[in-house]
Amino acid sequence: MLRFLTAGESHGPCLMAIIEGLPAGLQVDVEQINQHLARRQRGYGRGHRMNIEQDRVELLAGVLYGKTTGAPLALRIENKDWKNWSERWASGDLPRLTVPRPGHADYAGMVKYGLEDARLVLERASARETTARVAVGAVARQLLAAFGVELGSYVEQIGDVRADLSDPSDDTLEAVERRRWELAEASDVRCPDPDAAERMRAAVDAARRSKDSLGGVFVVSACGVPVGLGSHVHWDRRLDARLALAMMSIPAVKGVEIGEAFANAGLPGTRVHDDLYPDGKGGVLRRTNRAGGTEGGMSNGAPLRVRAAIKPIPTTGTPHCSVDLLSGEAAEPQYQRSDICVVPAAAVVGEAMLAWTLAEALVEKLGGDSLQEMMR
Ligand SMILES: Cc1cc2nc3c(=O)[nH]c(=O)nc-3n(C[C@H](O)[C@H](O)[C@H](O)COP(=O)(O)O)c2cc1C
């Protein structure tokens, strides 16, 4: 019922997205979308490209007098770097890239589409595309906010540096999660643990010096999610499955965990499942959230917590071994300008995908052509 498409190349004129199925009457705050675009651009370890771009969204359709009309919403984000590339594209004097870069889409994309130039693959495979997704996610989170759902993210690990996120307080699960979001927002590595953040920066600096790259782990979470998004009745309606798809669709994400899945796998059941207690108002409360907010493929009212593992980005200053597909000889790939570590930025993209998945599930559950109808 709610869907989106993106288009655009990394060094093309712009990135675009169309969202279809939004209810009419949703106030769209353009500045809020721009704030999320800026958050995606930040983060210790980013490369030179992010100094060129100052991502700002333009709404081209679907919003009149600041509110959605129910028509498809069209978004556009200009690529400032386009002006450095447009003449080179037009003159056709860009050298072909015939040596695929290991870890990138280059090799499989060249073989699959019968292309002799990896540039035709990498222009679309580039994670620049996630800019459009962050804009789409920012609209989705405005819909969620109308229903009291809030989202955030934080970085748990960069390289082999792990944050200590234990929280001895008696605060609610939601309060603990919100505190982590706030601390992360003030950190250029999005890490709520300041000691670990310091060591993460040092690890990124060391990787830069040794012409290497680093991966890591981020967490995205949501509070205020109503019980019953998704469903146990069919495989493709399970919310946990849809969250895994959404996170895994982010370039370089290679592992997804809901709650404490991998730690839980090694524990007896009595130490894993989150017991229910009466909340004194006729409802229930939980003191633990090892399940990460889903049971039976449905949201269960506890904060949703999804962890994603990011591989070290494939472009490294130290060349990898490869093959020139034109000559069949061993060759080194041409170095393309690159980030060193993208875990903080990927966390912001993860928030966007979490927001989208929840908005989709909310629209499915509530139906309605207008926000008013959804509210009813
Ligand atoms: C926000 C973000 C920025 C990225 N920037 C780079 C980069 O500068 N250099 C690079 O080699 N990979 C970068 N990546 C990772 C590649 O896009 C990704 O590894 C590649 O497209 C292959 O896809 P796969 O890792 O999912 O197999 C970035 C990923 C994200 C999420």
C-alpha cells in the first residue's frame, strides 16, 4: 500500500524518489528532511565527497500548502559534484574502468549486464543512492511521529573497538534507549560511550594512515511502536523478516540481528524470554527486551531494536588484487575517492529503512486515505 522507488547516479545531476500511498493531510516539514540528510553526511571517517555535497531536498509533487494530497510525492536532491562531471560525461573522454574492484558490485555487475566499463555499474551501485532513501525515511518518520513513534540509532562497534552500553539505572527500556540516541547525536562516531568513541576515532585515524578501511556494528531502534505491526499469519507479513530485508538492503550491511539474537542463541530459554508483569493499570510491562520488540513476527510494544553488521568498505588505499577483464591479465583496480569508515552514516540510513518499514506496516494495519481517517 505504501511504496517508493529511487533513481539517480552517483555523479548524475540528482537523486530522485517517488513515494506512493501516503495518506492525505500529512504536514511535510522540508527542514526536518534536510536535517536527516545532513546527519547522513556527517561522521568521522567520511571522505572528500561529503565536503562537496550539501544535500537539500526539493519537493516536486504531492504536497500542496505544506500537506500531502494523497498523490505520489516526488523528491529531488541535487548532486553538487555533477558540475565537475557533466562535461566529462558529455565528451565521453572518461577512461573505461576494466579492472573490477573486489568487494564492490563491479565484477558481478559487468558480467551480468555485459558491460566492459565498471563505471556503468558503480554509478548506480554507489551508496550515494542512500541519500534518496534517507529523504524518503524522513517523510516516513513524520507520519510515524503523528502516531507517537520515535526512532534513533547509535554505533556499538567500529573495527575491533566495542562500546560499553550497559545501563545500571532503573529507567524504563524506552528512557534507556532515548538516552543512547541523545548521546549518539552529540558524537561524531554516533557512539553513546565517550571512552569507546575516543578509541573509535583513533582506530579510524590508524586505518587512514595504513591505507585501510573499517566496518562495525550499529543499532537502530524505535519507541512507541504499537503492538501488532506485522503478522504471524504469513511469512512475508512478519515484521522481523521485513526489518531484516530493509537493513540488508543497505550497501555493506552483511548481518542483521533482532534484539540479542546471537547472544540468546547460546543461552537457556529461562534466561532469554522477556517475562510479562502487570503494570497496575490492567496492562503489562516488561523489564527486559532481549527479543528486541518482536514476537511471532509482530511488534510487541517493547522498543524495537535491530543491530546491523557493516563490512569494512571495499575501497582501500592499499590496492587489492584483481584482473583486467579486457586483457585477462592480473591488474590493480584504479583507486576511486572513498570514505574510510561509514558506520555512523550507515546508522542514519538504517533509521530511514526502519522508519519506512514501520510506516508501511502502520498504513497496512490502519488503512485510510487521509491522516484523519488513519487516526480514527
Ligand atoms: C553511507 C555509505 C557510504 C559508503 N561509502 C563507500 C565508499 O566511499 N567507498 C566504498 O568503497 N564503499 C562505500 N560504501 C560501501 C559500498 O557501497 C558497498 O560495499 C558496495 O556497494 C558493495 O555492496 P555490498 O557491500 O552490499 O556487497 C558505502 C556504504 C554506505 C552505507
